[in-house]
Amino acid sequence: MSTDALEPLSFPTDAEGWLAFASDRPAERIARVARIDAELKGAHDLSTVALLELWNDTEIALAEALSGAYLLSEAHPDPAVREAAEAQVQAVEALSSSRLLDRELWAVFADADATGLDDAAARLLAHLLRDFRRGGVDLDDDARERVRALTDRDTELSLTFSRNVRDGRREITVPAAGLAGLPQDFVDAHPVDADGRVTLTTEYTDLMPVREYASDRDTRIALLSAYNDLAWPDNDAVLAELLAVRAERAELLGFGGWADYETETRMIGSGAGILAFLSRLDAASADAAAAEYARLEERLRRDIPDAGPVTIADFWYLLSALKREEYDVDAQLVRSYFPFDRVKRGVLDVTARLLGVEYVPVDVPTWHEDVSSFDVVRDGVRIGRIHLDLHPRDGKFNHAACFPLAPGVTGRSLPEAVLLCNFSRGLLEHDEVVTYFHEFGHLVHDILGGDHRWVRFSGVATEWDFVEAPSQLLEEWAWDADVLGSFTANAAGEPIPAALVERMRVADAFGRALEVRRQLGHANVSYHLHADRPADLQAETERLYATTSPVQPLPGLHPYAGFGHLTGYGACYYTYQWSLVIARDLLSAFDDGLMDEETAHRYRREILEPGGSRDARDLVEAFLGREYSFEAYRSWLEGE
């Protein structure tokens, strides 16, 4: 079957249909897996390849069930659909973990003959046997049952944690004068009530402008305080139990801790590797961060002589002020060139040219009227479909991420993926444009990597600490004058001037080391909460942030309760900087320009299209012609 003959998913058009899509569809896939597992256990004369094909069928069914349910649990506007989908996510995760504890299934593959398998099939068999071991299949009966219970509880707690974050939207009110410094379109969109006050929410559409432009420090502190208490106190007990569950599970499986369990399948290799890497980041950024902090502190003193230390509520505001005053980069002027509709179209156009594809709009039913859908076409053939859900609403995932929707399997199913973001419908901050390029990097990786026989290797299936590198690389296109000039326009229709973009690039180097320290703080919290399991989550989180960066946390708050990555990334938030080291080195290959066709197509071929079919180190070496190094990242950190 040719790819062009494959049909994308069809979505329901009414409430009853969506409930069925969220519940009946995953349930059917779960039943399918049960039937195939019974066939596997009774298969005595099948070749190893035939056994792997059956296992592949189960993984396709599980991917179809989990991806659709997980997306709807985070995006569907109907709470009943979200609830039904969340229940199916839990059911699919429970089935996936229980299968890895099934000794009969394990025996089918443990006894399989690997002779004559091609590289991809041999890789699948090796990964499968590793998964069984990591699942606990070789433990005694009592330990296996305990691992089963702990794994299911991890899923339940993670879903609860994420739901509390998603539903944790908060509001504050401030005096109308508290909007001083904010853009006029923002002020106009926030009417003053009868008491002379204005309501602000913790949605990104309010949070990001306030933290950057509000000259009233009390306003910044009030909104950042609400944001840093998102999902608290609800998630306090949830996280404490989650950390305990993971620690016990890792111990039962023979690992030194949760970080060792998670990193066994990643590039970094061990929990000790995380500490060594974070130490390297610490040493590389400490001096530059101290110098940058001194400039922020001096600037804050000009406004408030007795202000005390620079806090996270001051960070973006002071950076923006100094970039405006010392680098001639006015963020409000910059945002005037980024109307949302132009950015949306521009990202599509730029990535289409870069990667040799077309995005063809399709008018299909979706879960919300904000969603726009596009077929991804190459050489006249549809190779996948993407869905863009880009504005905030109640009950929706409130950060920015790419969600797989349908797995790409050669000759069987088209890859589909979704962006869930929370952008303004008006003008975007340049940071939001960077975020859009970043998340779109995941999207194209999922689609272009979605043509594999074995679903295990399809799409964004690389090691989890490499997966951010392609997205971080694509961020660079949001800093290129020619790229931005191709789609930006202010109210007069004029594109952003190249000279302004150059000043933006120069200014961006200032604050870079402090941003690395901020990310290092997140990584320390991620690692140490799992490794140390402190009795007082609030006190230890605050201590970690306060000792990692000179920019201080707001005291007495609970940012861990809204730290969504503590579920998916666990102890491994280091991933973002690890991937960035690689991304900065990948960028060195684009010496002939970011839109150089030969380099871009080689990048697509060597990095994106292989999906997880090869180790990440091998992908990078194939593209660069050498192993990656730390030097490009170090130069970037030093502003060179």
C-alpha cells in the first residue's frame, strides 16, 4: 500500500461521538491486544520475525489507544470527555505495564532466535527484552505484584498531578494603575471593574506580558506568586506519594534510585551522569551569571533603592528594560511585528521550504473550533497530518507541547500529531515565536520520522534526552533576519528590520547565563526531589532554587506543585540543557545559511527521518561527520 492511499483519522461531530472516541475506541484496542497476546502465547512454530510482527500489532494498538485518549484528556472542551479519556489512559498504561510482567509473553521472546534478523528487527528484539527486564518480569511473584501496583499507582498519581495543573488556573485583581508599562492592546483587553481593579489570570496570555512589561513590581509579584502556587495545595500530597512510589519501584527493580532507572535508556546513562553534567553546567555558567546579576541588581536599585535581591518576579522585566535601554531593543516594538496570524502562517511556510514539504489546509471536524488541520505533503504524496490548537481555554493543557495522535507505520497508518499551545490571538512576544518554532520542531520530527515498519521506532522515538535537540535547533530560525523578514509585518505592513533583528541577537546574549542557571534550578529540583525525597518539599525546593541562581525565588511559595514536567520527565529535567549542547553543535552544520537546501535535506534524512531506528549518538555523528562536543554550547553561553 502506498502512503498516499492511507487515510488519516476521522473525528466525530457530536458529543456522543466524542465520548465514544474517548472510551470505546481505546477499549477496542485493549481488547485487540488481549487477542494478539493469546495468539503469541500459543505460537510455537512462528519465526522470530513473525513473532515481532505480532508484537508490533499490539504496540500499534496501544499507541492508537493511548495517544488519542491522552490528547483528549488534555484538550477536549467537554469535562465528561476529558474524564472518560483519562480513565482510558490509565487503563492503557496499566495494560502496558502488566504485559511486561507476563512471564509467558516474556518466554516467547526470551527464547526467540535472533539469527538472520536485519538490524531493525534485531534492535526491536533487544529493546523488547530490555523492556521486560525493566518491567520486573524476572522478579519473584510478590515483588512482581508489588511492581504492578506501584506502576499503576504512578500512572494514577501522574494523571492527577497533571489534571490539577491543568485545572489550577488562578485569578488575581490589581489596581488599574498596576498595568503601567503594559502594551495598550493588553490594557484595552483588561477592563476596569466598578472597584477600579483589573482581573489577571495565570494563563500565559496574561503571565508573559505582565512579567516582562509591568513596571509596577507589586503587580509582577502578585501574578508570579499566583502562578508559583498553581495546583497547590492539591499536588502536595500527590507529589510526595509519587516520589515514594517511584523510589520503591526503582529499588524493587534493582536500581540505585529513580534517576538510575530512568537514565538506563538515555544517552546520559546513569543518575551519577546527571550530577556530573549539572556540575559542568554550574562551572560553565557561574561567573557569567554573577556578572549579569550585578547588572540586574543595579537596574532594580534605580527603580527601588531598597528593593532587596532580584527575584524571579523581576527577572524578565529587568532583562527587557536593560535590553531596551542599553541595546536599543524595545520588546513592545518587537512584538508589533508579530501578529499571531502572520506567525502561524510564517512558521508553516519556513518549515515547508526548509524540509521540502507542503502544508495543505483540510476542513475536517475536530475537538474545538480553534483547531486548524493540515495535510503534510511531499512530492505530491500525503505523508501525515498535523493539527494546531493554539489558544487558551478553560480545561485545556496550559503550557506548550506536541502530542502524538496517530503512529506512523509504513503501509499501515499515517502519522498525525497535535500542537497544544496558549498563544494570544493578537500580537505575540518574540519569546512566544521562539516557543512556536520549538514545538513545531517536535511536530515535524513526529511526521517526518513516521515511516517505519516497527512502530517502536516511529516519530519522536529517540532517547528522551535527545528528543529536545531538533526542536531547540529550530528555535534558531526565529532569530534569523531573512527568515523573520519573510513573514513579519507591523500595522503599516512593514517587515521587521534586519538591523533590529541583529540588535535582538546581540541583546539575547545578555542574561543567557542567568537563564541557564534558571534551567539548572529546574533540573536540580527535578533530580533532588526524586533522589532525596525531602520531608518538606516547599523548603527544599525553595533552597534549591535560591542556591542555584542569584535570582531568588519568591519566598513561601510552592512551584513544585505546578511543575508539570515532574511527571513525564521525572528526575531528568537536565534533558533540556543536554539536548541544547547537541542542538548548538548541530547548528554548526548550517554554515551556508539556515535555508541552505542541501544541509536541510541532509538534516531531514540523517536526524528526523530515522526516528528511533538508530541511537542518537549515531544520528548526530552521521549528520556532523563526527561526535558532538560541548564547545559550541560553551561559545554560545559566552556570547560568541
